Amino acid sequence: MSAYPLAALLSLRALRLEAADKAVQAAERAAAAAAAEEERRALELARWRLFRQEETERRWAALLGIGQTLGQLDDFRAGLGELSRQELALAEALEEAAQRTAARRAELAAARQARLALNQAKEKLERHRELWADEEAKEQQRLESLEMEEFARPSLVPSAEL
């Protein structure tokens, strides 16, 4: 039996499928890391909001009953504004982390789709190899059968030796 003519292509498909598996694993790790970062940012924002509320109440309680100048009130308001700006920065960081998570999940889906396509192509080629092997076996059997017929068939041409 002869060698499968597309054996090199089949081994190439196997190598590409292995690379696709590694790409899926890397995408899974990246998606998990992005999700963990998003969760960490959400927790950080929730803690900051709680701290900000408590700090604002503490500052207001400290301010009440004390005579303040306009400059001191401006500083007080600026301090509250700074707390709000920090909360906004944390909210933006959370949104960016959510976008990165969505992007990594999209990359993971694309990697899985690519792996699926490569797997299907490899399976198709393996089915072709099986069909080819069956056809080769049938052809080999036919040739052996012909050889046996030629060997077993009596000669119809009279021999010249008689």
C-alpha cells in the first residue's frame, strides 16, 4: 500500500490545531485575568463610595458649629470636589476594565471559533484519508485477484512445442 499523498497536509493541520489550542488557553487566561481585574476595580469603587460618604459626613460634622471664612469654605468644597473626582477616576478605571474584559471575551470566542474551524478541517481530511485507505485496499485486492486469475487461467494458445 502506498503512502497517503496528503499526509504532510494532515500533519500541518494537526500542528495548526495544536497552536489553536494554545491560543485558546492563552485567551482563556487573558479573559480570566481581565475579569479578575474588573472585579477588583468594582470592589475598589464600592469601598471608595462607602469611604467618601463617611468622609463627607465626618467633614460636615466637623464644619458645623464652627465659624468659617469664605476661604475656608472654598477649601472645604474643594476637598469634597476632590473626593468626587477620585470617585470618578475609579469609575472610569472600572469602565475601562469592563471594556478590556469584553474585548478579551471576544478574543476568546474568536480563538474558539478558529479552533473549531481547524478541527473540522482536520476531521474532514482524516475522513478523506480513511476513504482513500479503503479505496487503496480495494484496488490492492482487485490487483491481487487479477494476478490470481492470470495464474490460474489455462493458456488458450496452443503451445508450439507439440
